[in-house]
Amino acid sequence: VPMGVLSCMKYLMFIFNVLVFAGGTCLVGVGVWVAVDPAGFQDIVASRAVLSAGAWLLLAVGIALSLLGFLGCCGVLRRSRPLLLL
């Protein structure tokens, strides 16, 4: 495999992992916002219990995506196969 292809794949994987990390961080931010100040979302969601569960779900998914994106970036930069497979 030509070296240019490997270099391009490395940068593409890094960019993808940065986007996953950024998306997870945004989900964490929205989850914290909904958990702390749910008044803005009460018009959209009828039940307070659903709103609370949704906030915790956003937090959990956001934290998981942020962690996976971060580990993926570390895996690309260190060329660590186990980190990339995780």
C-alpha cells in the first residue's frame, strides 16, 4: 500500500474521531443543560419524568462518545491497534 494512502487514512481517522469527540461533548452539554434548567424543554416534552430520563440518557451517550472519540484520537496518533479496536 502506498505511503500516501496510509497517511491520508490516518488523517481521515483522526478527523472522524475528533468529530465523534465533539459530538459527544455537545451531547454532554445539552444533557447538563436539560438536567440543570429543564424549563426551556418543558414545552417540547409533556412529562417531567421523560425529560429527566432523557437528560440522563444524553449524558450517558455523550460521555461514551467523548471517551470513544478521545481514545480513537490517541490510537491514531500513537498508531495503537488496541486503542483503535476499542
